[in-house]
Amino acid sequence: MRSQLFNLIKDQTSLTWEQILTNIAVSAILGFLIFISYMISHRGTIYSKKFNVSLVTLTVLTAMVMTVIGNNVALSLGMVGALSIVRFRTAIKDSRDTVYIFWTIIAGICCGVGDYIVAGVGSAFVFVILLLFGAIKNNNRMLVIVRGARSKEASIQAVIFKFFADKAVLRVKNSTDTSIEFIYEITAKILARAERKHNIALCDEVYKIGNIEYVNVVMQNDEISN
């Protein structure tokens, strides 16, 4: 009975046990490399450990699928048809997550067909690229929100121009019969340099105008804007 069961399993694939285990093992190693890369390049609340673990699993699963498919065209078409009915509704919080998903799939495909050198070298290059540039965030952007009486519109614009000249980009201008609101986009460096130059905080200078409801300075980063 055991020999019959072993022969039945053996006849299902032309690959040896060593090849199958090697495909899965290499994909797991590369999945762990992806895990480390994702953990390094994603910090703060944007980091999702569950998603990171899913990347490792997806690498192994893709390698398994490619190992099963092999050179069987009919089986590959059937597998594509079966997988095409799956619909994913999970929202991508960060555009970099899409890169990691493609990385896991491609690494799994390479391992599944036995191209370990391509998988290893390619993953190494991607790891270095993401290590160098993946941790870059747009934390330098800031929004200056000023709301006051509509009669002070020109005075508010004059103060903003005095501090930032043409470096402050007007993003939104809201107005009613009695009030006006401006939203400017600047960088933290420009704001700090302007306040040092004029030896006064932007908020204090704006409030000197009078009839100002509020002045808000909001930091933009990937965890909020994406």
C-alpha cells in the first residue's frame, strides 16, 4: 500500500523531491529577504506586520504554483482561469506596497522554474534600491492654513509673500461673505529659514493683522497623505 501511494505521488510530477524542496526553500529565503526589506523601508503606523508576513507566504505560494505548472501549457491555462476568479479588495496604503507584491510574485516565479541565480541577483539589486530609496518619505511638506475676516485678504497675502515670496504655493482658497481661508504648501526648511530671518514666528506675524480666526501649520507625511 505504501509503495503504491509513493508511486502515485511520484507519477504526479517529473521533478525530484530535491528539486521541489530546493524551489520552496530558496523562495522562503528570498521571502525572508523581502520581509527584512519591507520592515526597514516602512516605519511608523504605515508598517503592517501582517502584510509583511503575507509577502513571505506569497513568495512561497507563487513558487509552488510555478513548480506545479512547469512546462504544462494546459495546466497553466487552467491555473490562470482558476486564479482569475479571485478578487482582492484590500486597499493599498502605500504605493511601495505594489512594488513589494510584484517582487514576491516575480521571485516566486523564478524559484518555481529553477532560475535561482536570476531570483537571487535580481532580489539583491531590488533590496539595495529599496534600502537606499525606499525609506525616503515626504515628511518635509507642510501646510499653512490661515482663516480670518475677508477684509483682511490682502493683508494675509502680504504677510505670506513677505515671509516666503513665491516659494509658498497656494493650494486652496475658500471664501464666504465674511471670511477667507488660505491653504499654502511650503517646506519645513523654508518655514524655519523665514522665521529666523524675520526673528518672529509666522503665527505671531499673522495674528498682528487682526480679525484672524486661526493659523494652523500641518505637517504632511506618508502616513497621512496616502
